[in-house]
Amino acid sequence: MLHRMRRNAFLGGVIKFIFYILVLVVAPLWIYATYLSPILDRAMETIDQVQGTSVKAQTQFQGFQDALKKFQSQFQN
């Protein structure tokens, strides 16, 4: 009877260990893949769009500054 109780306690410990591994390792990976990954992908796309728009605006502003300098140089001569 004592041998059976020890074996059951050992098997219970092994099952608990496997359960905690699943909870601590597999569950976060599943949650990330299911819920967080699509949200992060959309956020990264939005950030890329904002950066692209920023670069376009800087380019246009640089062109405006060049035109303004050219316009000012015409009046100084």
C-alpha cells in the first residue's frame, strides 16, 4: 500500500511538472500567436506608414526651402 502511494505521489509530481511547463511555456506562445501577433503586425504597418509620410513631408519641405532660397537670391541680385 505504501509503495502504491509513493508511486502515485511521484506520478502526480510528474503530471504537475508537465502541467506547469505547459502553462508557463506553451500558453504564452499560443496567446502571442493568436492575439498579439496580428495586433503588433498592424501597429508596425501603421508606424511604417507614418515614417513614410514623414519622409515625404521632409522632402517636400526641403524642396520648398530650396525654392524660397532661389526666390530670395533673385531679389538680392
